[in-house]
Amino acid sequence: MSGVSFEGVTKRFDTVTAVDALTLDIVDGEFMVLLGPSGCGKSTALRMIAGLETISDGVLRIGDRVVNNVEAKDRDIAMVFQSYALYPHMTVAQNVEFPLKARKYSVDGGPPRKLTADERAERVDDAVKTLGLAELTKRKPGALSGGQRQRVALARAMVRRPEVFLMDEPLSNLDAKLRAQTRLDIVELHREVATTFVYVTHDQVEAMTMADRMAVIADGRLQQVGEPQTVYERPANLFVARFIGSPPMNTIEGEVAEAGVVAAGASRIPFTGDVAKGRKVVVGLRPEHLHLGEGDIEATVKAVEWLGHERHVIVDIAGSKAIVRQETDEGAAPRIGETVHLGHHVENVHVFDAGSTERLN
Ligand SMILES: Nc1ncnc2c1ncn2[C@@H]1O[C@H](COP(=O)(O)OP(=O)(O)OP(=O)(O)O)[C@@H](O)[C@H]1O
Ligand SMILES: [Mg+2]
């Protein structure tokens, strides 16, 4: 078992800086999610851990060992990809056993050696049971569902008993229901093997539900690292604020009018925290933290979307579009064109600098 540490790690491809001076300590045994939009450099960061990309600058460690110049085959990691990359002509059991035949392993800290047939069988047996594949070991990948194939790929990583598991968007080929199930399977696998996982995704729901901590990345740069709840409750800047949460956080431009109050059009929005009067700010309010009724914020109803258990009421606040989430049993939907008042708790107001976009409160 080992942690992974990035110290000012940069990766340049010609003119593109895919990963820009990344400093991040992934703790031994932790489930770390690298989260960010397409092209932000997540896969590149993961591939550097795997040894599949060279490092342009900085120091990368797995455990205590600097691995900048260690070849992929000499790193004790296992990687699972979006495409399962199973061998179609082999059975499930043969696919899972494959990495055990392909290379030597150190057992109980001894020198690397080939595993015996019994040792291999035991590891395969253990992995297929853990991942609920015991009934399917004689099938070939062509006769499996997408979710089952991905579990075979996970089992194949598990038999290696690596120091670090790396996963690059392993759920993106699955439909919504299977994604939710496989998400749980992976979290359970992590608990079972108690090893460091580094998991890449652009899906904030995966990050929120699976991560011990997540690292939010934009344009190759780390924006914030923290537990999901912390990142949700105290996003460090506007990018993180808008990326985490669904529907996304509403943002309204305004100016601090007096201590603890932002003026935005006709609305005066009280908040907690100490931000100087006159400062140009962007106020962030999550749809789930606004409620229709009494309140300081004046809004005009533009549309109502009905989703069964809840409604999304789309409103205009001082020229900005905003969404209010309303439980269906909270009462009747407002009429289009109606002026409404929105209430909120002051501690749920996020205040960001309009220029730097950094959090101020
Ligand atoms: N081999 C390469 N040569 C040149 N540029 C590359 C190479 N690999 C990646 N890039 C660039 O580096 C940046 C980061 O790519 P990366 O694949 O790490 O993004 P990502 O966050 O994994 O995106 P996605 O969610 O789409 O998989 C992108 O601008 C990409 O075009
Ligand atoms: Mg990628």
C-alpha cells in the first residue's frame, strides 16, 4: 500500500500544458477522485502515475519512491479504463488470471517470482467472488453485459494486489442504472482491498458519491481539494461553485452595499462574512437553498419545469437567470410572469470576487 504525491508536476505536449504545476498528496488507502471537464488534464495526471506519460517538470512519488524515471512495468499499479480491454477469445476466469501469468509478483515482501497455479487460482477465486462474477467464470466477454464486463476488468486489476488502483472514467460506457450499481461495486471493492484508489471522472455525481476527497481541476490547474461535503459547502472559487451541484449554483452579480448585504437590482441579499463595502461581487445561491415565499430577493417567474417529485422554477433576478428547486408538495407552482419573493438562509450565500472569482466569505 502506498500514497501518491505530486509535487509541482507539469506535463507539456508541444504548446499545450496539459497538467500545470500540480501539487497533490494522495494519502495511503484513500479514494481520491480527479474531477474536471473534458480536456482539463485528468487522464494525463493519471497516466503519469501509471508511467504511461513522461513528466516535463516536478517530482512524482509512489510511496517514498520518486518514480519520474521508473518504467510502467516496474510500478506496482493496476489501471482500469473506460473501454474494458478484455480479451474476447478468453473466458472470464482466463481474463482475470491473465496479468498473473504475464509477470512476476512479490509475495509477502519477498523477491518477485512467478505465482504457482494454486496461488493464481486462489487470487482469481477471491476476485470473482468479491465482484459477483463467480457464476460467470466460464463465459466469454461477448456473452456479458457492459456492467459485467467492467466488473471483469476490475477483477483483473484486483488479482494483482497493486499498491495503487487507477481508474479512468470506468463507468462512462454504462447506462444510468448500471452506473449507479457499478459505482457501489467500486466503493465496496475499495473498502475490501483498503488500497489507494485514484479515480478520474468528469461526472460530479460520481465524485460526490465515491470520493473520500476530490481534486477539482480546470485547464490543467488544481482548483480545490477536499471532502465532497466541504467542496459543496465551501467552493473555493466560481469555477468549483458552478461545477459541483445539479442543477448548478445560481450566480448573480452585485455590489456589497453595507456590512453583510449585497445589492443586486431590487434585491438585497444578506450573507455571513466580512466583505468590504463597495466590492463588486458575484453571489452564489444553490437552487436547493432558495424557497418561494417571504424573502429578500425579488424575482420574476420565467418558466416552470415539472419533474414529478420536484419543480424547477426558472426566474429572473436582477437580469440573471436563476433556478429555484421546489418540492411538489410545497404548494402550487407560481404563474409565469408573476413577481415572487425568495427566501434563503444567510449561511447558504456564497460570495465571490467579481474579478478574481475567488471566494470571499
Ligand atoms: N499525446 C498528446 N499530444 C498532445 N496533446 C495531448 C496529448 N494528450 C493529451 N493532450 C492534450 O492535453 C490536454 C489534457 O488532456 P487529457 O486527456 O488529460 O484530458 P482529460 O481531462 O482526460 O479529458 P477527457 O475528459 O476528455 O478525457 C488536452 O488539451 C489534450 O488535447
Ligand atoms: Mg480523459
